[in-house]
Amino acid sequence: VAGTLRDALGYRQKKFTLEATDLGIHSSVFFLTFENGPPLVVKVLTSNKRFRSQVQCAEHLMKMDVRVPQILYAYEDRNILPWLRMHIICEERIIGTTLFEMQRTAALIPELTRFFVRLHSITRETWGEVAKPQKNGLFEYFIAKAQRKLHLWRRYDPSASTAFAKKCTDWMKGQKKTIQNIATFSLSHGDPNPGNIIYNNEGDIVLLDIGHIRYFPRALDYYKLLIHFCQDNEELIKQFEGHYLNALTKEEQNLFDDSHLFFKLSVLIDFGENLAKRLIDTRPDHPWHAEFVANLEKIKQAVEEIIKS
């Protein structure tokens, strides 16, 4: 900070505070404040791929007029640990309240769905990473991902049998033609969990942790957001579905209807594998253990309902 950022950001000779946080899974995250300056965030990454992805995604979203933290400076620094490339991102710190910190009520749904309908209305004819568009292979990508996740799910949860996994992949393989015919892909956050959605002090929604941004069929992001926000609250689910789907054009609704169960199943498999892993790391006497068991059973039931459809 003293050697590079202070001069680069125009705070030469200014005092500053740097506070370590426990935020970030793939990066170390610090809160930085210069004397008489706005609050900032400094991220330190060792992965060049993640570094480039975060910078590219931020630039892309800002170009599309989607509100994300503005990157003020990004560079590679070999002076911290000479044998290890450290990639530094300094961005504005969004002051506000995350969706995780808020009580999830129906009052939040109209604005939340409106924001994501607009995000998903940004489309292109190729899928995948922002800087690595792909024309083919979408179906194969999701089949391989489902097989990998189901394998891990069975490892963590013996009750998820081989037969259960086979039913999932067999059903998905039956949708091959439909998935291969998808020709329009939506800008998707990739991980729209409540901690990655923040309302700033002006009341605007800002997306955080944007390194997962991809172009995928909108149903993928839709179901991730719906499950994260509504969980198993039937009233919230009904209102969320109504607000989101009614905002789509007729053409968008048709595209959604054709393939949405395939991507719902993909999301449920992701959630099931993740929850099964958390369950084995949780002692039976832990307060959340019973809730994890119940939620995992609900996911299995939801999967079975799709397979029977």
C-alpha cells in the first residue's frame, strides 16, 4: 500500500489504516482507508486466472451498466514475496447491507427480480466465460459437471445411491436435443447468494464477488437465486416466480420453459452435494445438524419430482 497504491491513487504522504478481514475464499481481503479518503477494499490473489477473471468481469459489467464495485487499481506485485506472484486489486468498498443481513420478505422481491431480469436480458449467442466464448459443448459441460457432483454427493452421503445418481444423469441425457438447441445465453452472476448482493446506502443493488460471471441460460441463475432467497418458503417462491416470469417477454418465457427443469436439476445437484459435504463436517449434536438433514431430504424429493416429470 505504501509503496504503490498510495501514489497510484493520489494519496501521497497520507496516513492510512489497513484492516485484515475473514472475507474471501480464494483471496485475502483487507479494508483500506486513507486519511480523508473513501473506504476501499484490497484483494490479494495468487492465481493469475482468478485475477484476470475478476478484472475482466468487472470491466464487462460496468460496460453493461451493471453496478459493481469499481476497480481503482490492479497490478501484479513481486515485491511482497519475490518467489510468488501476488495479484493486487484495489476497489471501492460498498457501504450498505447485504441481502444476507436483511430479513427476507416479499417486499424485497419486486426490486430484486427486476434487477436480475435486467441482468439476464443482456445476452449473446455464445456461452461460458466473458473472455472465452464457446459455441458448442454446453450439454456435455453440464452432464460432466452433474456426474462429478453426484459422485461427490454419494461419497458424502451413502443414502444417495448409485441408482439415484443414474436416474439423474439419465433424465438429463434425455434433454440433450433441447439443450443443444439453445442459442441465446444470459449474463449470469453465477453465485447469487445473499452475501453477494448488497444494497448500498442509496438503496441501489450492487453485485459483489463477480469472478463467477458467465453467460449461461437464465434458468441457472434464476434457480440459484430463488433457492438462496426463498429457501422452502412457498409464499415467497410463488411471489418470486410471479414477479420474475411475468417480466419476461413471450419469447424469453418460451426459451425458459423449454429447458428450465434441466437447469433446476443441475442447481439442485449442486446444492445437494454442497449440503452433504457440510453435513459430514457437522457433529450430530450441532444445532444445525437436524436442519441440514431435513434440507438434504427436501432436495432429494425435489430431484425425484423432476425425474418423474
